Amino acid sequence: MTRQIIAGFLLFAGLAVFIGLGTWQVQRLAWKQGVIAEIEAVIGGAPTAIPDSPDPQADRYRPVRVAGSFEPGELLVLVSSRDLGAGFRVIAPFVTDAGRRIMIDRGFVRTEAREASRSLGAAEIEGNLHWPDDRNSSTPEDDVAGNWWYARDVAKMARELGTEPVLVIARTSPDPTILPMPVSTEAIPNRHLEYAVTWFLLAATWVVMTGFALWRIRRRTQ
């Protein structure tokens, strides 16, 4: 009898824990979907001029339009495209018609196009302000001298190019050799549904296993 009581207690305790964790993940899923919807609304908004002093938090993803000209001196950031494989993001200095010197993430070029020449001069660009967080504990140190960059560190790139710490991710490219990689929510992790399903499956497994243990205990005591 004592074993049955203990097994029954473990059954309900474990079930409560697993269901609680699954429910929490469902709530997190709803929250994350709301956050992503808000970001998507900002990204797709009507473009405006770049603020005089853009804020990395308040102005993240802000849609902007700039006119001016590309200058030489691009930085190449190693990246992998799901559809195109390995290549580089082209980060170029851009002087606006208002005299501001900023950076434009022009988009993706394949590895073999690393040394190719790209169009410079006058252009009008629509895109989104961004301060990417590309670097983590496993990211190599940038080879600045060799122009091999492994993360878009806005402040560091701005110092190298002599620009404001302002980066615009272009939505389109006036140069057909560069594939735009516009800002999107695809990189925002959202695995809460997967986690919720996992916890609920564990709850079901726990019920089956504990139920089987109770059945065996009952058979032994008969």
C-alpha cells in the first residue's frame, strides 16, 4: 500500500511539473509571436530620414531612405547564406547628400567574388537601421589587416571606415552583383512550440510509465 501511495504521489507531482513547464512554454510562444509581430511592423514601415543621433534601442529596425554616394574601402564580413552557401556581406562607407558619413550593408557576394570590383558613386538606398549582435563566444577575432571580418560590430567597423556608428541594411541593391540581405525576423529564435510539445510528451510518457509501475505494484500485492 505504501508503494502505491508513493507511486501515486510521484505520478501527480511529475505530471504537475511537466504540464506546468509545457503551459509556460505556450505562454512564452504567445509572447514571442507578439514581439516578432511588433518587429515586423517596424521593419515594414514607411522609410524616413536617419535621425540626427540614432539610438541603438529605440531606432533598431527603423526603416530609412538615404541618398548620396558609395565610397571605396568596403569591409567584408564572412557569412553563410542558406540558399547560396558561403560568401561575404559587403559593408561600404556611404556619404549622404547631407554630408553624413555612414555605413551601408549592401548585401551578399559569393566567395569567388571577394576581389571583384563593385559599383561606387551616386545611389539612393532604402533599408533599416540595425545594430547586429553577431558575435558570440565562438566567433574568431577579426583579421582587420586582411579584411576578414567575422561579425558586424558597428562601433569597430565605424572606427575602421571613419564613419558614424550607423549601419543601414539595404533592402535593394543598385549593383546586380550584390544580393541584398534585408533585415528580417527569421534569425530571431522561436522554439517555444517545440519545447511545449516536448514537455507535454514527457507528461504523457510519465503517466504511462508511472501507471505501469502502479500496475506492477498492484499485481505483486494481490
